[in-house]
Amino acid sequence: MSGHSKWSTIKHKKGALDAKRGKIFTQVLKEITVAARLGGGDVGANPRLRLAVDLAKANNMPKENWERAIKKGTGELEGVNYEEVLYEGYGPGGAAIIVEALTDNKNRTTPEIRSYFSKFGAELGASNSVAYMFAKQGQIVVEPEVPEDKVMEVALEAGADDVKDEGGAWVITTDPANYQVVKDAVDAAKLPVIEAKIIRAAANQVPLAGDKLKSFLKLVELLEDSDDVQNVWHNADYEEPDE
């Protein structure tokens, strides 16, 4: 694939989010609360909750913070009732965008997201207008210093679908159902993980450059800065801009 790799997209996003640790904490705590509400507060028996707690730990969140979020989700403590909302549309240059949000007021969030799209001459679409182009996928990114044969051995024996060198890091991909097994194997082998999560991977890419790319990246940045937005996924293919 020409242009940027999936991992370089994550690097671009991760770099922006790392500068906003407070937003990361807010995102993770919302996800923990919702996961506990939907699947119970037992981390071992609730895969979605376990994934969220792992993310909290990876970001050095104090244990009492995420434990409190679990109790809010299970009703042991009073908390906000968040609703999951998926927004879909096309950005500048025709690249598809999916916005995952958790909000306590959909009547506030929806106009906000719509206004961001409108600002760049884009519009929100109907349900499944672009979601069908994406598939959920487990992704575990390992430091590039680890030998290839070691990464391959651990990941593939645990049931990973593939291991690739993308953008200076080993990217392990899995079926979402196998994600936790592979992640546990990677952790047990003490492979240094940069990032691990369930993503929405696009089947096809849309190349962007020039002014269309600049507008697209500004739209994505606006969306990611929204307090209610958890994740932004897209199928834009571009050369990583200079920092």
C-alpha cells in the first residue's frame, strides 16, 4: 500500500492524544463505566471491561480512578449514564470517517459533530453509510527492537492473523475474538508493547494530498478534540506530514 501505514496513522493520532492526558483519562473512564454497565464489573468475565482497564493501566491511571468508574457502571456509586453513538460520513477528498462517541446528551453532541463536518463542506451520512467499509480488528504494536522471529513465534502461536513491519514497529493483527489471548501471550513473553486496542480497519484506502489532505486532517483534529468523541477511524491514505 502506498502512502501511510495503519501504524503511522496511529502514531499521528497517538502523538496528538499523548499531549492531552486529561482527555485520555476521560475517554477511558467513560469506556470503563459503559463496559461495566453493559457487562458487569468482573474484569475477568467482561472482555470489553478488561480491554478498557488494560488501557487505563497502560496510561498509568491510578487504580482508584478506574475502580471508581467500574462501581459507577455497576450502580454501586452514582454516575452519569453515557449513550454510545456512532457517526458516519465522508470528509474532504471523499475519505470515509467513523466517529465513536460516548455522550450524556445526544442532543448536544450530534449538532456539534455535524457542525464540524459542515465546516469543511462535508456531511454526516445515514447509519451504515460507511461503516460497512470497516471491520473490527485487534491490533498490538510492539517495539521494533524485538527480533522478528521472536514476535512471529509469540504472536502466531497464540493465534494472531498476521505480523507486519509497519512504520518502524511490529504490528500484530488478530480477529477481535482472539485479541485477548494474543495480548496475554505477548505480555507473558514480556514483549514491549507500544499500543494495543481494537480498531476499525478499512478494506480500501482513499489517497489524499494537498489542500484536501490539510482540510481532512483539520477535521479529524476537531473531532478528536471533542469531549464526547472516543475514537475517529478513517480510510484516508496519505504521506505523513512533516512535524
